[in-house]
Amino acid sequence: MNLTLAQKEIVTRLIESGVNRSTELLGRMSHTKWGIVTSSINEIPVVRLLSWYQRENAPHVGARFKSRADVPLEILILFPAKSSNSVTTAVTKPYGERMGKLPDLVKLTIGEVSNVLAQGVIGAVADEYDLTIILSVPEVLQGSKAEILSTVLGDYDGREDILMMSHIDMYAENLSADCSMIIIVNAESLRRILTH
């Protein structure tokens, strides 16, 4: 399924709305004001995305979410290591030494920040179309972009699924970070929703 221009605009608007919802919660978590800017969503063939990702071996941290209810989908939010460290510092700074002693602090923080972003987007879609979409708890993955994406693509079916990607820039006091949001969704379900 290829999205029409009108459908792409709807999906982009919903993602922007959902990501904007999450800024308030991220602000409360970190005791600072956040700004988040999303790029328009792009529908990308899996082979091309994997080819791009194969060229970059830098470490990344990703959080994967699944839903099997009204809309079968997966969301992967993927942070470069530098951005994941910056986000972790920004979010945990108000809690000082208590947080610093936790093992796997970056994984825990990226899982929680990604959860806020993913829930914001899913909430925007669910509210717009009166759907029930329940995401799994985040599965946090570490490795190169290609390694993480390959793990997520284990359930991908090129005959039935569509893959979309949006780039997200995040900023707050002493924070500049970016991540990618990759959404894999059942094409028929998405078509049904967008024509509802």
C-alpha cells in the first residue's frame, strides 16, 4: 500500500499531535521545558532502509513497542548513543545521585522517554478514530541501526505491512538530541482507519 498525499498528511498531523502531547509529560519528568519537532512521515521500502542503516555502525539504543488490538502495529524509537546519553542526563538530572546509582540507566531512561513518545502518538490516533490501541511495555535494544531494525523486522510481512519513518528533533535546557520513529502497521488496518 502506498499512502496517498492526503493520507500521508493525516498520518503526519497525528504523529505531530502525539509527539507534541508528550512534551508536557517529558517536561514534568525532567523539571524543564521541552520542545520537539517532527519531520513529515515517509513511507520507505524495507530494503532501502536496511541499506541506509547498514552504512552506519555507530551504537544506538532503541525501544520497541507492539500492539495487536484494533490496529496491529509496531513502533521503534531509535536514538544514536550520543542522543540517548543527552536525553538520559536531561531526564535524570533533577534526581541526582539516586538515579545515577541505577544499573542500565540509559536503557531505563530511553525506554521511559520512548514510552512517553509512543503513547502520545498512539493516544492521538486512538482519540481521533475512537480506537483501542494498547502498546506493550518497551523492549529496549542496543546495537547498530541495522542490527536493531533487523530484530524488529522479524514479524514484518512485506505483503501486508507498511513501514513509515519520521525524524524527531528534541531540545530542552542543555539538551539537543534526535531520534527516528519507525512505524510498521498492517496496511489494510491503516487504510480502514484513514477512510473511516
